[in-house]
Amino acid sequence: MQGEVIVEKELSFAICAYKTSKYLEELVLCLTQQSEPVEIYISTSTPNEHIKAIAEKYALPLYINDTGKKGSPADWNFAYAQAKTPYVVLAHQDDRYEKEYAEMILQAFHQAKHPIIAFSNYYEIRNGKKVYDYPLRKIKDFMLKPLKFSNKNRFIRNRVLSVGFPICCPAIAYCKKNFPTIDFKDGWVNSHDWEAIVRLAKQK
């Protein structure tokens, strides 16, 4: 259409869908309401009519991981690889994002000379209510305090990560233009994201 303005999108949300989650459509809806234009696509190794119908309803690309590699690390590697934007979020199908998330994450990336990741804080949803104040959240906030003053210091980053993983996994946005692949490792029942962030934290 003549006069149409095409917005170059910088951030992708890769929705890692699994089987038939009742929360998947709610996630898609909240991502379509981001204040900053974003790319949204679904990636799955368990294709089914439920996932296909939601992808079609919202005109989202659907990528099927038929590589033969199984498990969350393989699914995440596949989902990450499909992103065509400089930055990508691996979104869990039962999570929600505030509408300003993409806008604020991009601001953080733009302020960094050589970004690795950017991430936000989070709350839990219990019985439909947002819950901010609970012991685990306080511990994570305490662990993250050193990064607020020295996030460029690799020694401090790795000391923080050596005692636990205080970052909310789906709140992380990865800088794909600087790290085209992440390589989440096989053999981890969980916490493969922690292991990957530990490796990334050693980068400049």
C-alpha cells in the first residue's frame, strides 16, 4: 500500500510450545500487545492441532523441530535458531509479559556497547494475583545487587552465578547478533539455561 510505513523489528519472541497448554493463547495475546513492535513465532517438537490452530488464528509462523534431537536443550536451540532479529526471547508458554517489556529491554540493549543478555525482574501469579513479596524473590534480588553496579565485570558476574541462578529464565533476552548460537547443552534435566548463562558471563 502506498505510504505504508514498515517498522523494522528488533526483538523476537520465540514461544516454546509443548503439547496442549491451556495458557498458550494467553501468552500470544499479551505479546501482541507489546508497546514496541515485535516478531512472534511458535516453535515446537510436539506439533498438534491445538498449537496449529493458535498459530493460524494469530497468523504466526510455526516451526516444527523435526531434527530428531529431543529434550528442552534441543528445543531451545532450535527455537533460538529461527530468530531473524538482533535480539530474541525464549518465552515459556505459561508465562506473561508486561506490555512495556520489549520497549525497556531494547532500551537496555541500545545503551550497551557489546551486549550479551538483558533481563527484567518478575513476579509470580498465584490464584490470578501478582505476587512480588516472597522469600525466594528476596534472595534473588539480593544476589543481583552487585550486577547493578558492575555488570561489565566478569569476575563479579561469575561469582554471583557460582552460588545460584538469580535471573528469571523467560525474562532473559539474548543478543543474537553478537551470539548467533547459544548451544544449550544436552544432559541437563533442568538448569541448562543457568549453564549457558555461566558460559556467556565469561564473555566481554
